[in-house]
Amino acid sequence: MGRLQARALGHPDLPIAVVPHPFGSRTRAEVRQLAEQCVEEVARLVGEAVPQPAPG
């Protein structure tokens, strides 16, 4: 779904962090651990160069 949205908004190469679901069956500690992992992934993705679309 994220890929489709990024493409629709004109950013097909936008890096996307994937978050495991569902959350409802997880404990607070498990959700916290997932969040910490996601923060690391988002920080890594932010540091990557994102190709700019060609003018046209």
C-alpha cells in the first residue's frame, strides 16, 4: 500500500519502512521493541539518497 501511495504522489523510489502487524496481540514490551527497531530503520532510510524524478 505504501508503494502505491508513493507512486501515486510522484515518488516511486521513496524509501519505506515496513512495520510488522498486528499490534493488538502484542504486549507493551513487544510494541516498544518494534518501535525501537523501526526508529533505527527510519534513521537508516533518512540517511539514504533519494533519486529525484527527471524533469518533464
